[in-house]
Amino acid sequence: MKATEVRDAILQLTGREAKLLLLHMVMKLDLAKDGARAQEELYNDLLDHGHALIAARSGSKRWEPDDGCTAVHIAFGESFAGSLKQALKSLSRENTDKIVAFRDLYSIGPLWQLHEDHGRQHRREWLRDHINDGDDEDDGEKTDQQLLRYLSQIPPQAKIYVWAGGNAHEQAGLRLAAYLLREHPNEIATLDAPAVCERLFDGAQTRFAYLHSGEIPPDKLQAVLHECKEVPSLSDRERTALEREWLELAERREVLRIYQDGRIVQVGADYFDGYLRNIVEQLHKDRGNRDFIKAARVIGQAIGYCDQYIGDGYFEYRLRELIYSGYLEIKGVPRAMRHYSVRTKAET
């Protein structure tokens, strides 16, 4: 990809996509303190992820399901969809394998009746009111309709691979996808990319811990893709169980879920509030003062140390709630995390 193509594609990124790329870069930079080898790996990894995220925004038409495809991959998240495109292209499988990307983050926000129009509208309204990601509600509706159109285009002969790792986002997405595909005659298989990567690449000296599939670079996904042929299809009983579990999720009103002991757990909206408060307190302690701390710094640290895939938007929402509740003081205007700072209130 030429430099001018990279530049033009970056300028087309949405606010959410740009934040994802930048946050990933910051976290990787923090890990590159162990010498030249770590820095070389950082360079290659960031290059792969940058191109993968750009790929998710370019040439999307060529990846739509069509009558000639023999495999369709269901990917949860734009970053993972971009990495998967890069990996498939490297294996010369872009003509036979197509991708359907579910763009939402299903660990946060309402899932109530999300398989129906009124449920999707309810979710869009909640995200608009609580998550500061800069996306337009009309764009969200177009994305929802595009997703349903892509699913309807899957030909009956194509095997469907649903990529779902051990996190609430992808596991909830798996159940939604199973329900939306309930009338499709296609064979369906599931793939846990993080687990496969751990098995293939973990050694005595090196361990990789991926919270979600979007963290896996394209070169490692190529190795995972070779395992597709070995993955058995879900039985009718297994598909029915996933569909039933989706309907159970779709009756709940919670807006936050985590993954614990192999299952999706619904938790209160304030579940991570104590975690965020502790981070602010620790940053004060590390700095030896109570000066204002950039909200982006707090949220970056929250993401870096969290063992759940939640996303920056939700953490910022809860940081604002801590401000509104009076626990934190604010300096600046909270229209975006880079525009304001926080600190704990002085004891009186």
C-alpha cells in the first residue's frame, strides 16, 4: 500500500476507529521497553494493525458475500475484520472467502430485543446518550441495515465461520449471529482465535494474552486460518442452544456484561466505578500530588490493566458519571476525553 493511499485511508477513519488505533499504539509502546527485539516486534505489529484497520475501511465491496464464495467469516469489530481481510488476502483467498463484520461492541449497551427494529433503535439511542464516540445515529441505522443485507446475501453452499473468543463482546455476538442465521441452511462453525494463537505460539519464554480477536496481527491469523478445515460444524442441537441463549440475553435490560468462568455475566452499570476511582488514586500517588490528570491518561490505564474487553467509550461514560456524582473534580469540557482532566476531591 502506497504512502498516499495510507494517508487517504487514515483521513477516512471514524473517531472510534482512530481512537482504537491510537490506544493500541500507546499500549504497545508501553510494552516496548525491553530492548531492540521488543521494539522491532512493536514496529511490525503496529504496521500490521495500522494496515488492517485501514483495510477495514477500504475495498469493502469486494468482501461482500456473493454467489461464488465458499466461506463466509463473521467478525466482531472493525479492527478484527481488517486483520482478517489482510490475512485472507495474503493467502490468496479473497475470491472464495468473504467477511461480514458486526461493528458494535456487545459487552456494553443494551442488547434488549436487538434482533428487532425497535431493539436496534433502543440501543442506538442509549449509545447516543451515553457513549461519546462521535458517530451519527443515522450512520448507526445504515450500518444495521447493511449488516442484515450482507447476511441475506450469504449463498447456501458457503460454510460460515463465526469467530468468537473468550470475552463478553464476541460471545454475545456469537449468539446474536446464530439467531440471525437461524433460517440459513449453511453449515456453521465457531473459531476461538485467541485460544488457537495461545496454543500455536505460546512457549516457555513467551506468552501472548489476547483479550479479544482484534488484538491478533494478520500474520498470526494466517496460521489460525489453516485450522478452519479442521473445525467441525455445529450440530442442530448446538445451534438451537445458541439461539435460545440469545433470546435469553435479549430479554435483559442491563447495559454492561463481563465474561467470567466461561459464561456471559450481566453486571450493574457502575461495576467498574471502583476500579476507575482506584486508578485515579494510584495516579495521584505515583505523581505525589493531586494535580488534574488528563482523562485520556486515566482511561488508557483503565484499558491497559482491565481483564475484560470493555472499550474506551464505556470507561469515559463512567468517568463522567463519577464527575456528576461529585467524586471527581473536572477541568475542561467533557466533549471528548482529550479535552478535560480530573482529580479526586480534597477531603474537607
